[in-house]
Amino acid sequence: MERTIGVVAENRPGVFSRISGLMERRGFQVKGVTAGVTQQPGRSRFTLVIAGDDRKASQAVRQIRKMVETVEVSDLSSGFCVERCMMLMKFSLPAERRAELFDAMNAFPHTVASEHGDTVILETTGTGENLDACLETVRHLGLVEAVKSGPLALDARTTTTTF
């Protein structure tokens, strides 16, 4: 079972390192992480996906909450959050085979990020499971490489949180 933890913390050097060090010291297996600045100056947002049940997620939230730089932390796994990842896929295939690729991609939201010669780079977003399914669907169509981001997540229940 995986749990998604959202953290807003002061945007200072070493904060991410302290959060990841805490996860390691406490024995949490981090399956995915995304970090970036927020709309609020001086703050960063971290989305962590950890392996574990409700008890493990509660323990992670309590431990992160104790950190001085933490502004807010929440378990976003309640089913009331929107979670997405992004994936870029590079294909090498001649122009006459691209229709086959685009037909296969019709089941997934995507944009063409780049076309140059026989190389096409597609961008798609979705849940981790959706992106895995997308990758399996097009793997045989000249896929050269793919990269998937960690998760981004927002609580869908409220407009007052800093998440």
C-alpha cells in the first residue's frame, strides 16, 4: 500500500535533505518525491509517496511535523486529493509510422513536445498507474526512452490549506 504525504516547509537550504534523512532514519521507503517552490514566497512544497499503511503514514506525518521548518504536513491519501505525474517519451520512427503511434496514444491525454527527423517526444500526464499503462501500450512503437516525474498532489476538499 502506498500513502501520499504533502509537506509545505520553509524554502531554505538543507530542508529537503533533512526531510529525506528523516525518512531514511525512521525506515520509511520513499517510492516517489516531487519538490518545488509554492505561490507563497519563501516556501517549498514536497509530495512524498511512501510504502506503508495508515499507521505508517500517521507516523511519517508526526515526524515531519516536528521539524522546525515545517509549515504544514498532511496525509493526502484520503481519496479526496488529485494526484498526477508527468511522463516524457522519446520515439524513433519514420514519419509513415507516426499515425500508428498517435492512434495508440488516443486513449491517453498527450501533446507533441518535439518532432525532429525520425525523433518524436510526447508528453502525457496522469496517475502513476495510467502512465504505466500508457508506456506498455506504446513500448513496441519505437520507444527509445521514457522518464516519469514524481507525483504532484492537491487536497480537493478545501480552499484554505497551503497545499
